[in-house]
Amino acid sequence: MNEMLGVLAAMLSSAIGGSSVAATRYVVGATDPMTLGALRFGIGFLGLLPIALLQSQPWPPRRDWPAAAGLGALFFGLFPILFNASLIFTTAARGALALSTLPLLTMLAAALLRVEMLTPRKSLGVGIAMAGVALALLTGLATAPAGAWRGDLLMVGAALCMALYSVWSRPFIKRSGPVTFTTMGMAVGALGLIAISAASGGLQRLSAAGTAQWLAFAYVGLAGSTLAFFLWSFALGRTTPTRVAISVTVNPVIAAITGAVLLGEAVGWNVVAGLAAVLAGIWIATTGRR
């Protein structure tokens, strides 16, 4: 039951993240990647801090502070810069597809670092889920802007940051708690991004943003950051990194649907078939023996 709660939390986190991909693409032209990351995680930290203070979970012990800071800089600092920069060059659909390499990267990283055993069943599930993502986004992939490959590579780099965080953070999350560990890491990443953005003049340029863009900023910060990353850390404390990471294949399908609604990006019948394959792949990879 504990494992299933973790998988469901990861799937919900990925679904919220998918809608955030489209929302990020909607506002990325109004700012720069570092300022958008500063807004996302600054708002996310302000939303998460009261929850962390009201809960009874212990904060990371002093010996874990360097790890919490380092992982926070990786996941809440470098990851959003790569993530936001990628969506300048590519579509929400292609960006989400590149991010769906996360299960494969996590599975390989966990095996190389001897955190989790690589099994044929998990490999099959990851393969089916990633094939489902490609099928779901078939239409969107055909309408790519010039130079979209640069955005795709940046998003794969972002996925690698997320994979390493998923593998390395799990023991620390189990020692403290998902809310407190995420809050501490998010504070480190947000402060770094805010300092860089302020020095480069990015924060000052936000005065030109309109109401619709500020609503998108708020959604990306509160839902796409506070809620999504809390659920992700909650999942990492209850199941293995690969079982959490494979849920990210839900992300591109939701991104394609949201991108069609917000941005007019093409989506067709293949989304339903792709979503079915994604769910089948998740079921295969997350069931059976640990």
C-alpha cells in the first residue's frame, strides 16, 4: 500500500508538471530562464514553508545540510535554468518528450550507483511507456520550430539533473521528511536564482508582464512547484527512484493536451493510444517483485 501511494503521488506530480510545461512555454517569452526559475521556486518556497512549519516532520539533521544544499542547487537551481531555456527553442510537446527520458536516465543512474537493481520487467515497462509518449506526441513532433534540437538537448540535461536528484535524495528524505527536505532544498535553489536574476536585471523587466502572465507565474509557482515537488519527494520516500521516475511519462501527454488548449499546438487521436501505452508501461514497471 505504501508503494502504491508513492506511485500515485508521483503520477499526480507528473500530471501537474505536464500542465506546467505548457504554462512555462506560455510565459517564457516575457522573461529569461533564470528569472522564471526564480519566480517559480520563490513562489513555491513561500507556499511550502508554512506547511513545513505546521507539520511535525523533523528537519534534515545538521550532517545532511551540505547534501540538502547541493541537491537543492542541482534540482531547484540548475534544473529550472535548463528546463526554461529549452522551451525557448522547442515546443511544449517536444520538450515534454525530451523530459520523458527521465525514467531511462534514472534507471541507469540507480543501477550504476547500486541503489536499485536493473530488471527486465522494469526495462520493459520503461520502454513501453516511452514508446507511448512518442506515439502521443506524434503530431506535435512534426511541427517543430527551426533549431528545436537545441531545446531538446537542454531538456535532456534537465532530465539528467532530475534523475540524479531522485537517486541521491531518497535516503535523506527518509531521514527527515518530504516537506522539510524539499523546503530546505528549494530555499537554496530559489535564493541562488533570485540573486542571479536581480544582478542581471531580470526581476526589473517583470514590470512589463500582464495579468494573464502573472496568473501563469502563480500557477507554475504554487501548483507546478509547491504541490508538484512535494508530491515528488513524498513518492521518493515511499518507493524506488525508477518507479517514481517512470510516472513522468504522464507529463508529456498532459503537456500536449494543455499545449493544445493554451497554445494551439496540434494534438490528435494518437494521444489516447499513447496515454494507454504510458499507463500500461507504468503498471508493468511498478508491479511485480521489488
